[in-house]
Amino acid sequence: MSQYLYIILMLVGIYGLLSQKNIIKMIISLNILELGLNLFIISTGYISGSNAPIIIFENDTNFVDPLPQAIVLTAIVIGFGVTAVALMLARNIYKKNGTLEIDEIRGEDND
Amino acid sequence: MINPILLVAIPLLAAFLSIMVKKLSGVFLFGVSLFTAIGSFFIENGSYVIGGWKPPFGINLVVDDYSFLILIIVNILFFLTLLNGMWDLKKNETVLLVTLAGVNGIVMTGDFFNLFVFMEIIAISAYILASSTEKYYSVFKYLILGTVGSSLYLFGIIILYGTAGTLNMADLASKLPEISNSVKVLAFTFIFSGLAVEAKILPFNSWVRGIFGNSNTLTGPMFSTVYATVSAAVVGRVFGQILTIDTNLIYAFITLTLMTFIFAESAAMASKNLRSILTFSSIGQAGLIITMFLLGGFYAALIQLVNNAFAKMVMFSIATKTYSSNEDDDIDNLAGIFRKHYMMGLGFTISALSLIGLPLFFGFYGKINILQTAFATNMWIPAFILIGSIIEGIYYIRLLVKLWNPGKEGDESSEEAGTSYTILNGFTVSIIALVVGAVFVVAGITPEFLVENIEKAANSLGDINTYLSSVMGGI
């Protein structure tokens, strides 16, 4: 049951988001969360002993579920976009505040 | 009649073209948003198969009376918001076009994973739009919460996929009785948590203050109307029609949404800044509307959704315009500003009074239907809604008195005591405020022309069989 391992990976990511005070480490935690989720999705479509879902002969019915793989492909691309935006924000936060530690960033209440 | 896929495809195409032809990006933006605002009137009900894969295997777009109403509202709001915020575009034309494609897609989609993709498209463009106010740390907090929320949503729908073997909304709705209750509770909780981030429900809405409270004349109306309408409408579609909750879980969700309403209205009462007050009011209204969707009062929810969207557009565009002209929106410093700008003041006042549901305005029908729906359930829910509404009424009346009436309480008000602040470039904003205000008054006296369409939309949301047959009939 490798699914539990991937759920633990997701929980590690959430723990990192809650405990880390550095913006880069938070982005890494976010990526760990997404990685655990993607592995979990892949594992739901896995059938032990099956082939890759590339159908060459029409009578070949022994293959894993292809839909989770398509979903994960989309989710990886989306995760890449989110990470890119997050790094853009991290760069701008550093330019504005001179630090990446969230304790040292001045509050941004509406002023 | 046009194919509804064009409402998604043309904004996306224009977004790519606007990168290549930078000089024409403004033309693309206004032209395409005008096209979708007009084109959304000319789409026909039905299920549209994309790419030749019939549902439940492929992705389909569903247009029924509900998505038709939301599409029209959202596209009109988008166009009006662009007119209000055209001084603050800041080279965001491409992002706005992608947003337009995303909001049109998320309203029409008939597939849960497709909904996730559109949700992320909207969210990523929201991060980029919000970062144009240069409050990067607030945007970063929004990004973290939004990404965790959409991951939870994806986790929830994958649990449903692993159990029922489908991601198509209609197919899943027909297979829902076969899924065991424990799986449903787990999956629904994850899906609700994911949607609650964008819908501003209580434990997930800590991002709202940093984003809405620091908004400029483009992002303020955009987030508080287009995004708020779409996110509430998605919760209505998912939890009102497709994933109907028949366990006690619904009371847990309603507790959260009612707490959102009460706490946000209380926080608005304690706020001193114009944009903060409107921010907390937006959160409160989102809680109220989603409570109605969960209770099954679709008619009340939709009236309040329309009412809130147009009222917030007028109020947020005036509030952000005031801030951008004066770099300050403390209501004590703004006392009497509507004496100078009486056109904006009139529109703001009518919108605020309609939002709190005074008779003779359109919002009255929303409040009376909300209370009727609530009283049909038990005695606790209407009590909370009444308390929240009273708090809302008090702070809006107090705000209006302050903004019209300079000088200290008890003294005779005079022009000299008024503020020295002015509002620049306010012509478009005041025209739109007056038009929307006039619609609120006319719809308050003769509500038939709006209410009939909303009732049709509410009926189609409550009728799952018509939805199923429209999708499965397409096979």
C-alpha cells in the first residue's frame, strides 16, 4: 500500500508550510505537497502486473488506467506555473524588503 | 446563435495574440470582453461535446438556465470592471484575457478535473493581477493558501474517481447513491475545503484582507465582483446540484458559512477604512450566499448573488478610486466627500441600501427570500442571519451618514467641516454607478423582468434530472 507513503509525503509538505519561516523553504514545501499528491493520483490508477497504456494490438486489455497519468501531466504543468509565479513573488519580496524571512517582513496592512 | 466554446476560445486566442502584438493588446482586451458580454446572450441551452470524446469519457460544456444567467452576469461585470479600472491596467491585458477565458470556462464546464484546471487558470491570473499593487507578501500568502486549497480539491475529486470511476459531473451525480457514506464525507470535506479558499469561507479566508484591502481600481472591483460571483456560483453548482449532501456533514458546512457571515460583519463594524469595510462585507456576503446554496434556497441565493455583485462593483470602484486619488481611505478623513461628488454618492448610497435589503430596492427581494428559506429549516439559522443583517445595516448606515455629512455628531454640518479630498477621473465610475443605481431602483419597484430569469435559473439548478438528460442525451 504505497498510497499511505504518498499521503505522508503530502503531510510533510503541509507541515513544512506551517513550520517554515523562509519563503524559499515554503515554496519547496509546496512542491513536496504537490509531488505527494501527484504520486498518490498515479498510484490510484496502478494495477499490479499491467503494461503501460500504449495499445498496439486491439486485444491487449492488460494495461493500467491511463486517465490518472493524463491528470498528473496537467497537474505537473499547473504546479510548474504556480512555482514560477511564487518565485517571481519571492524575488520581488527580496527586492522590496531585503530579506526572505517572513518574521522580518514589515506588515502590509492597508496604509 | 454562437457555440459557447467560443466564449473560452476567443479570449484565449486573443491572449496569445496580445503577447505578439503588444500595441493592440488594449484593443483586444476591450473588443473581446465586449464580444463575450454580448455573445453570452446568444448561446443556446444544451450539452456541448469537446474534441469528439462523448461524455462521460470526454469533457463537455453544459449550458443550462443557471450557467446562462451566471455567464451573462459575469461577462457584463467583467466589461464594466474594465471600464472602471482602465487607468490601472498596467500591462495586464494578457492576464485579464486569460481570466476571462477561465471564468467563462469554469461556469460552463461539466467535468470536475476541467473545473480544477480552470480554477488554477483563474487563480494564477489572480496572483499576477494582485501583485500589480506591489503588496507581494500578501499575494504570496494568497498563493500558498490558493495552491493548498486546489491541491485539497484535487485530492477530493481523485478519491471520488477512485471510487466511482468517473470525473464527469452528470455521470458522478447519477452514481453518487452507490458510493458509501464514509467515502463521501472524506471526499466532500476535501472538495469543500478546496473551494472554500476562493469562496472566502472562514478558516481559509485569511488572504482576503491583504488582497482586497490593498486593491487598486482594477483589482478591487475585479476580485469583489467577477471572482466572488464565479466562486460562489461554482460552490452552488457543485454542492447544490451535483454532490448533494444527505448526511449531517451539511450542518458542519453551514456552521462554517454562518460563522463567516457573523464574524465578517462584526469585523466590518470595527473597521475604519473604506476598503476594509467593503472587504469584510464581501466575506460576509459570500458566507450568506453559500449558506443559502447549502440550504437549498437557490432562488434566494441567486438574487443575493446578483445584488451583491453589482452593489460591490459600484462601491468598490468608488472606494478604490477615492484611495487612488488621495492615498488614504480612512472614513473620518473622507467625511462629506459625497457632497462634492453627489453622482457617485447617489450610486454608492443606492447600492449600499440595496445590499442591506431595504424595501423599494432590489436587495429587498433577496433578504426576504433568504429569511423565508431560513425560517423553513429551523429557528437557529434565521436568528444568526438576522443578527448579521442588523450589524450590516448599522455599519452601512453609519458609513453613509459619515460620507454625506461632515462635522462632528450633534453639530450643524457645514461645507467647511468637509474633507479636502477629491476624486480624480471619476466620470466613468459615476456614470456606471448611476446606471446600476437606477437599475436597482427600477428592479425594486417592478422586479418582474429580473426575477423571472433568476427563478428559471434557480429551478434549473434544483432539477438534477434535466441536467442529467441534457448531458446523457448528448451521447
